[in-house]
Amino acid sequence: MSQHVAILMGGWSAEREVSLMSGAAVARGLKKSGYQVTSIDVQKDMGALLTRLYPRPDAAFNALHGRFGEDGCVQGLLNILEIPYTHSGLMASALAMDKPMAKRLFAEQGLPVAEHKIVRRDDVLAGDVMERPYVIKPLNEGSSVGVYIVSEEDDEMPFDNVAWPFGDMVMVEQFIPGKEITVAVMGDKALAVTEITTERGFYDYKAKYDTGGSIHVLPADLDRQTYQEALDIAVAAHRSLGCRGVSRADMRFDGKNFYLLEINTQPGMTETSLVPEQAAYSGIPFNDLVSWMVENAEYDQ
């Protein structure tokens, strides 16, 4: 059993506050399970981080979300230090965070994905590059940061050159009407299927994290065959990128077909987040979930 666990949290991405909440919940859970815990608010100072990681912990719980913590950067540092860490390794993390590459790999494995284009920001602002409705996404952000839906009724783009800080290139993706579906994978096993509903009309950042912003229907109201199909897609997606530990697959279901949107290799880990909810539904208490993640931590050799 790992005794000393360093929890990496915070960071400087757009998801900093969410990461701090995840890290605090994980710290409480691991302490209740008897671990010695050091919580580290990761800053843009690698020297300070290296100092906090000495003496070397038995494992690191990576509770960082977004760029630099979820995209392979911190994973590479932990590989060099030979510190086992939770969640996916460097390559799987980088692939999952790169939405176009992840979708390409999903499609090569025969997994269903929505049509999309990668275009310049100026092309999006100049006019429709795809038949409406469509979704605008950054290439490498999480938690629906920077995601907008352009509907038939919209007269203006939801951003301009000043209000789009996510780079020159943009993913424009076909909007799939229907249900928002998510499935957690733990090891090689899918836990459950959740449908997410929101009165905001779109499961955006505020719907995810504001109190009452969304409703989680667990288990999702799907027939047995369709429910199993969602589980199978999530496991196949997890494997296609080489993920390990815990991941979460996000999909849309139009009433007939699923469309895989992305894999989240660092899903939220508060006690009411989607993955812990599905774990609890599957008979795995929060403390046991985070302990399992620590005991199955690895680094890339």
C-alpha cells in the first residue's frame, strides 16, 4: 500500500477552481483511508514543484484539470521522476486533449463521431463553414471551456477576435440533437450510464459547476441494449487511446445512434462529480474509489 500521496491540484488553466475542488475532496477521502497526504497547488514554477515532491512520495494523485495538467505535460515530469501517478500516461493524456487527433483515432477504430472541420478563427467569424446548427470548440480545452452552439436563430457569432483566447484554429462540429450521455470507465470496466439534463439548453461550464445547473439521471433511461452499447463505446474509446485508471466518455444520443464527443482523462473528482456518482451507484464509495486510483498508479517506463 502506498503510504504518502502528493495531490497535484490548482494549476493555471481555465479549470483551476474546479481542480482545487477536486483536490480538496480527494485529500479528504485519502486521509479517511489512512494515507499521509501532501496537497500541492501547482504553479508556473517547476523548481518549487520539484521541491514539494522531495522527499519523493509513494504516488501522486493528479487532480489537475485542463492544459498542462491534463495534456501530458505534468505526466512527463512525473515519468522523469519515476513517481507513479493516477489516471492516464503521457501519450494517452496528450491524445485525449487534442480533440481532432482523438476523433481521428476513434473513427479509425470504428467508433461513431460527429462530422467536424478544423478552420481558422477568421473563417468562422466570416460566415458559416458548416450547415447550422453546429458547435464551436477550442482544439485543446476541457470542461466545455470556450464551447458555443450556433443555432439557426443566431444573428451574430458568440465571440469575436478579442473574446477568443484559444488560438487561431477552431473545431466546428455538427450539433447532434438529443441526449447528453456520459460513461465512466474504471480500469477496463464501464461503471454506469448517466444522462445529463439542463435548463440552460446546453451542458456548458456553468451547467457543469453551478449549483443546480444540471440534473444527473442515473441510470440513464435507455433500453437494455442501448444502455449496453453506451458502456461498450466508452470502454472501446478508453482502450483506443491507451488510457488507464479512470476516464469518462462523453457522447450524444439522437434516439437511434450514439456519437462519441471526447474522452476526459482527468474527470472531476468532487464527491458529487459524475465519476464518483457512478462509482457509488456501482457500490464503490468515494474513499475506496480514490484509494483504488492511488494503488493502481503508474508511471511510463
